[in-house]
Amino acid sequence: MSTSVILLCLMVLGAVAFLAASSRATALAGGKSSALHSRPGYYGAYAAIWTILPALIVLCAWLAISPSIIESSVRGAFPDDVKAQPAAQQNLNYGMVSAIARGLPLLTPEAISGAAGDPAGLQAKLAAKGVPLAGQPQPYMIDAAQKLNAESGSSRLVMTAFVLVLAVAGAFYALREVAPRFRARNRVERVMLWGLLLASSIAILTTIGIVLSMLTEAAHFFAAVPAADFFFGTVWDPRFAGAGSSSFGQFGLIPLLLGTLYIGFVAMLVAVPVGLFAAIYMAEYAAPRVRSIAKPLLEVLAGIPTIVYGFFALVTVGPFLRDLSSQVSGLLSGNYTNFIQAQSVLTAGIVMGIMLIPYVSSLSDDIITAVPRALRDGSLGLGATRSETIKKVVLPAALPGIVGALLMTASRAIGETMIVVLAAGVAARIQLNPFEPMTTVTVKIVNQLTGDLEFTSPQTLVAFALGITLFFITLCLNIYALYIVRKYREQYE
């Protein structure tokens, strides 16, 4: 029985338990709800929780643990010469076994029985069924695939029976607990409280899991490459070691970090003035009708996928700047040269800045409108004009919050990938010319993880070192921004 069918059965059993417990509570009270400690729905919810929750926990645990146990059992049946192979080769062998196991149910029993004597024929038959193999299967792989299917089927059968029996047992236990003075509401609310606590902890647990996974792989990278060479290196040239060579290349972070900060700086130069002026207009000058139209239209920019911005930079902005530079150089010197390349820091910064405008404007607008009206009225009452009030009173009062919003926007700019890939290129170098291409940390993370690669070499593990560095930078920016925003809120609430 598939997992979706098991879940459907649990939902049905839970609904039946809910109705049965509600009816039993009403019957025990003689039809008088006032005789019950809780409403009948609480008794039903209590029974449904006992029916679904324990069985669901067991189902999730079984699905999480059983594959590793089955894999260990199947790997244990491999021949000794296969077990002596490197871990990467063993993983590849088990991947082929898994592919064969998925394809065997699609074949006839006669084809399966003759598979051991004709591995090439089995490969062709599986490919015809839409299950291609990376290589020709070995006889032990076919036996291991049959063992994998058998153990997986037995495990699923036992899991299905155990989960359904546990659900029925939970329903009967809950029905026995139903009584007029039974505190069903307290029990249900306690379960809901734990559910809310778990939901609120998901973000924290997810962050911890991300950090631990990146730290683990980054530690493997730093075991092969010194940390000083990574953090203070000025050359990015990762390459696979040639024959007889132990060189891993050079993994200098400085060119990537400079490119990230440079492109982000140009983007902020575009986004901050436009976004901040738009926020001031909508908060202080725009009529309610104009604001109700302009603000949603401005925030539409935030909903456009970044790959669309990348295409816009590649097809429109980059060629426009290149052609514009050619015309300018022709007018000034008579020599039509493109001193602005289509892929450059300027192109990526302008397009990324356009993408960031709604973040700056929306956050700044909320912060400006949160400034107490009494400050504006006091300034206007003393004879100041509206523009003087905004410059001398509103903006200084809102400045901490605006700075926090800009820091959050900067962290968003640092993590951008697709725009940089298409608009700034992949050249990792140290230079200050905004008309030349550069690249960022996120682009190199994508490059190092592109393709069918194993996380066993510094060329792939460096992506985790780059990731944990970028995570630390953005985390510091967000923490500082939240500190400023909270300080601002404490001052004016």
C-alpha cells in the first residue's frame, strides 16, 4: 500500500473516530451539552488525535529509518571485492542496483529469470521501459536488486499493518476515555499548544540544519585546502588535478567577495535613491487614491522572477549600454569603441537595483508612516513647510528604521544569482572598472555544483565553504538590521 493510500486511510479512520466520540459523548450526557465538561467536538477531536497522531509519527519514523536499514542489508550482500572498492564506486554500484530494482517490476517473470545470464539484454529491456542504466549491470547487481525489492515490499507490508493497527487501537483507547466529566478540551488544547510550539521551531531547526550541513562539508574542504589560502587568496582558479599531480588549483575568496560587494554597491546606488524618494512621495505627498494605485504597481516588481530580470539585462540593458558607449566614444574621439561591455558590473548593478526598488520603497514607506503624527503637527505648527518638516523631522526620526531596511535590502542583493550570471559574467578578478565583467560568490557556488559530481573533491566542496561565508555575511547584516529596527520601535511605540 502506497504512502498516500495509508494517509487517506488514517484520515478516514480519524473522521470515523471523531464522529463516534462526539456521538458517544452526547449519548452519555443524555443529549444535554451542559452535562459535559467540554463541547462534543472536543471529544471528537481527542479521538481523532489519538487515531491519527501516533500512527502518523510511526509512519514518518518508519519511512525515515527503513531505507537506510534496507540499504545496509543490501550492501552487506555485495561480493567482497565490491565491498573493497572506494566509497564513491560503491555508491555508484548501489545507484545502479536501485535503478534495476525500479525497473524489474516492469519486466515479465521470464525476462527477470533470464536476466542473470544476459546482463546486456536486461540493460536494453530496462532502457526500453524508460529506466536507463549508467553501465552494464553485473550479475550480483540483479540479485541485489531482487533482494532490495523483496525487503522493501516486506517492510512496507509490515509498516502498513502496524500503522493501521496502531490507528485502530488509538481510536478504541480514546473512545474508552470518553466520559461526561472527562477534560477533553484541556487535552486537545495541550496537543495544539505543542503543535504551535513545533511550528514556531521549524524556522530555528531549519537554520540549524542548514548551518550544520554546510559546516560539515566545509570542514572537509578545509582539511584539504588551508583556510588562510581560501580567505586571503587573491586568485580563483579551481581545477582538477592532472595525471601525477596533486594540485587542486587556487581557491582565493577575495575576487569573489569583491565582486559581490561591488555589484551590490552599484545596485544599492540605483535602488536607494529611487526607492527612498518613492517612499517619501507615497507617504507624505501622494493622495490616497494615487497611493492605492502607485504602491501596488511598484510592488509588482518584487513579484517578477529574477531570471526575467537576467534576460532583461542580457537582451536589453547590456546591449544598450554597449551601443551607448560606442556612440559616446565616437562623438568624443571619432573612434567607435565599446568601453562598456554588455556583461559588466554596471549592467548587473542597474538591473539588480531595479529589482530592489520595491524592497526599499515598501519598507521605507512603512517606517515613514509609522512616525507619530504629533511630530509633523508640531513642526508645521511652528511654521515649517512640508518639505522642511520631512527633511528636519520625519526623516531623522525614521532614519534608524530606514537604515535597517537598507541593510536588509543589501543582504538580498548579496544573495542574488541569476541576474549576475547573465549580466556580469563569470570572470573572477580584482578590478575597479565598473564597465568590465566580474562575478560573485553565488555564481561560483552554482558553477562548482553544476553537473553530476560527487562531494569528494575540493572543487565541489568549496561550494559549501563559499555558502557558509555568504550565510555568515548576510546573517550579520540581518542581525544588525533587526537590532536597529527594534531600537527604533522601542523609541516610538
